[in-house]
Amino acid sequence: MFVKPYSPDKLWSADEYLEWESEQEFKNELIDNRVWLMLGAGLRHASISVNLIVIFHHMFEERDFTPLGGRTCLQIDPESTFAYPDFMLFAGMPQEHFRFNQCFFKDPAVIFEILSPSTEEMDRGRKKALYLQLESLQSYILISQDKPLIEAHQRAGDEWRCETFAGLDANLLISAPECEIPLSSIYRELSFADV
């Protein structure tokens, strides 16, 4: 995924952004009242996204969680911040919300971001700070594209704990909803020999 600021000197209201975004062909984020263009994902990013959809669709067919992919808009702050995480899990069936015909969701239980060179600083910095303030959020998962390495920030009472899972033989442990996913499944069909 590649991101770049759009009219970086302009601060947008949420209504301006949502009206404009509802007419755009490609997704764009509003972070702290600034618009960021989301310009396409490479093969590794897209492959990991598909693998997550397959894994969680099968895993939660019998459980009360709903997985939603990267075209799903998340309201973080109703006045300043709307993002498109790469993947989210919601407890139960999430409610759709609309402003200016733009659909968005609230209250994810788990957010996944697949790290790209142009997004990593934002995903580890400002977006992380914003995501971890969401009361509903139990886990924030950062997935490397370049090696089998996953960083999981998970809520433990009033604190956040970080754990790293490395190597294709490792299993990602998510505390809520409780599940265990082999990294080999998340990175299925990706080679790291050339990286």
C-alpha cells in the first residue's frame, strides 16, 4: 500500500471528507482532519489480505464475530478521523452507519494492519495511538510483508501488552476473540527467499 497526503495544508471537516469520499473511486483516509490518498497494494499485501479473509471466514462461521476487509471504513473520531484498516473483526454483526452516502463502521474488536514502507510510520505511530483509544478494541495486529513477523498489541485490563510472533512455525495468539492462527496460513504461498 502506498499513501500520500492530499492537499496537505488543508484541514477538512468530517462532513467535507465524507461527502467527497462518497464520490471517490479509490479509498482515502481522514486522519486528524487531513486527507491521505491510499494508492494501491502490492502482491504481498494483497495476498496476506486474502489469506486473512479466508482464515477468519472459516474460523468464525460458527462464532459470533464478523470479519470485514480493507474496503471497510472505520470511524475513529466523528469529527476528525476515518480510516480503512486492512482487516477488522467485530463482535456480532456490526451496524452500518451512513453520512453523505458514505458507509462506515464503529467499534471493532480487532484491527489488522499490513505494514508497507509508506504506511509503517503512520500504522505504528498516529494510527496506533488512535486505535488503542477505541473502547471496543481488544487487539491491534501489525503484520510484516517482508518476513514472517507479527506484532500483537493486546488489551490486558487497563493496559496494552505487546508480543511478537516470528517464523512460519509460530502461531499468532489472539486473546479476544480467543484464537490461534499459524503464521504459515497468514503467509500462505509467499516466499521470503528473495526478500
